[in-house]
Amino acid sequence: MAAAESPEGAGPLRRAGRRLGRALHLPFTGTARGIRKATHAHGAGESGLGKLIELHAVNGAGDVMITVALASTVFFSVPTDEARGRVALYLAITMAPFTLLAPVIGPLLDRVPHGRRAAMAGAMLTRVLLAIALSGAVATGDLELYPAALGVLVASKAYGVVRSAVVPRLLPPNFSLVKANSRVTLAGLLATGVAAPVGVGLQQIGPQWPLYGACALFIGGTLLAMSMPHKVDSAKGERKAHMLTHGERKPSLRTVGPSVLHGLQANAAHRVLSGFLIFFLAFLLREHPLSGQSAAVSLGIVGVAAGVGNACGTAAGALLRSRAPEAIVATMLTLALSAAALAAVFFGGVAVAVLGAVAGLSQALSKLSLDAMIQRDVPEVVRTSAFARSETLLQMAWVVGGAIGIALPLNGSLGMSVAAAILFLGVVVTVRGLLTAARHGTPHPRVA
């Protein structure tokens, strides 16, 4: 009799166990379903754009994990003077070769257009291996850390170049390229915002733990990249774009009218400002924190302000679509100049935080507007290649700004004056041409 009653008694227990299991995993499965619903909305799931959005979120989260680990070793673990030397060495060993490698990445990837899924997966898998290598050097800060960090930068750039080429292939119906790019970029920003505090928490366990987290993320990214739609590898009808004119039958960014050229120059000014502010304020606020705050909190305040501004600009870009991109770029550059000038005159915590927010907002909107101009003015057969080359130039501008920030004396008003000068030069070179192009319109080129 007892044996016969056992199954009856086990039934309620099994049901209770299943209910408990559902209750425990519901927050995770519910969150996953909510994320999938958001990334696959408005046809993005059917076109494949949703998977690219998720892949870019993984990429951003993994990169910020590595950044947390490197920052703790190169920057926070030593006195300020030694930290400046370490960061200068970091720039010399990683960024200098990177500026030479970056122009090669785009043309190299142009030669393998049918392997874009493999290229993105390879960029992820490379960072898995490099994160493992970095985990052994990050605690000591030995010189082998720097070649591995260079490899991470190159792999991250290679992913970015391929991602720029892939987006036009995955556009849902009635979806503009600027709206698609804003969705992808916003996903990366949100993932970065979530992963950064997780990385800091892992850092408390040990300096190598953020790298273990990055390793796990990039393994997932490798699998996700290989699951992208087969049309990602299609290169039907594409040709290469050149930064300079190579004869009448080879269209380039300089043959499509002034809008793209001036838009690229304005975005370069924003990127120089971004690189400058990141490095200059990192050392300035460590030595002279905001009133009543520690160095880490001061950096956090400015970083959060810039991140919020960037996210707001990215979100606004999805609404603006392709409306008057030249006017938007000119307005954003002028707005950033005004904020930098005010920060130079009224230097202080509030002014610096405002500048960070405005710089993030203006850079995001300017970049999305540049994307819109390339979409509109560059012939379709060379458009994806043009995106790759513009990204390379903007990354090199960021490196220049970072080098200026490292070299400048730690004087707040002087630094903000330099920031204003960078933007003033951008305004002088670009704004008049942008506004003229906006008034008269830009002729659409034909490919011979």
C-alpha cells in the first residue's frame, strides 16, 4: 500500500517543484523575451537586424569589461605621475601602431566581402584569446600587456568596420540607415552602461575577473555572429570607395559634393574633442577632484553625463531620420563649441559635467547625420566601403585628441580653452560649407 501511495504523494511535490522552478527562472526568461521583443521590433527580426543589434550589445559589454581591467592596471593602481607615464606608454605601444594598421583594415576586409560573418566571429574569438592572455599580465602590468591590448583594439576595429558594412544589408522595409544605426549604437551604449558596474564588481574579486567576464561574452558573440543571416555575406553589386579621387570612373568621398566631406571634417573635430576630454579629464580629476568628491566619483559623474548625452543623441537620431543632416551637424558643432567656451570661462564641476553631456549628445547626432549624408550622397555600389573608411579616419582623429590630452599640463581652464580651440577650428572649416549645402541641396552623383 505504501508503494502505491508514493506516486500520489510525489505528484504534488513534482508540481510544486515545477512551479518553484518557473518562479526562479521567470525573471531571466522574461527579461530575455523582453530584450528579444525590443531588438526584433518593426521588422528587425525578419530582416536579421535584430541579431546584429544583440551582437553589438555583446560587443560593447565585452569591450567595457576589458576597459575596466586595463584602467585598474594602467591608471588607478599607481600614483598620478606614474599613471601619466603608463598611459603615454600605452598610447605609444598600442595607439601608434593602430593608426598605421587602421587604414589597412578596411581595404583588407573589402577583399573578403563573402566572409563577413566569419570576420565578425573571428574578431570576437580573437578577443577571447587575448582576454585570456591579458588575465595573466593585468595584475602585474608587465610589458606583454601592451601587445595584447593592441590586439584587442585591432580586433574591435575590425568588428566595427564589418558591422558598418553589414547594416545596409539588414535594413527592414521602410527603415532608414540612420535609424538602423541609431538602434544598433543605442543597444551598445545600454549594454555598456549595464556591463560597466558589473565589471567594477568583478574587479573587487580580482584584477583578472573582468577579463573572464569579457571572455564569456565574446564566446557568446562568436556563436551569435555565425548565426547571422546568409545575406550578410552577399557583396552583389558592391565596389570599393576611395578617400581620394582616382579618376572619373572611381567614385570617392571627395567626388560626391561638399556635404559628406564637411560632415566628415566636423565629426573628426568631435572625435578629437572626445579623445582629448577622456584623457585630459581622467588625469585632471584624479589630481583635482570635483569639490567634495573623490577622484573616482568625479570621473564617474563626468562619465555618466557624457553617456547620458550620447544615449539621448542616439535616441533622438532615430526620430530625426534624414532631416536636414547638414544643419544638424553645423548646429551640434556650434553647440559643443559654446559649451567648451563656457567651461573655459566658468571652469568647475557643473561646467565640466555639462560639457561632457553636450559633447556626448553632439557627437552622437553628428555621427548619425554623417551616416545619413553618406547614405544619400554616396552611390550604393560603394556605400558600405565608404562607411568603413570614414570610421577609420574618425578613430585616427580620436587618437590625436588623446595624445593632446596626455601632453597638456593639468590646468582646467587651459584644457577647456584647448577644447574650445579644437571645436572653433572645426566650425571655421565646416559650418559655412554645411549650411550652404543645406540651402542649395546636394546633387546626387552617378556612377559611370
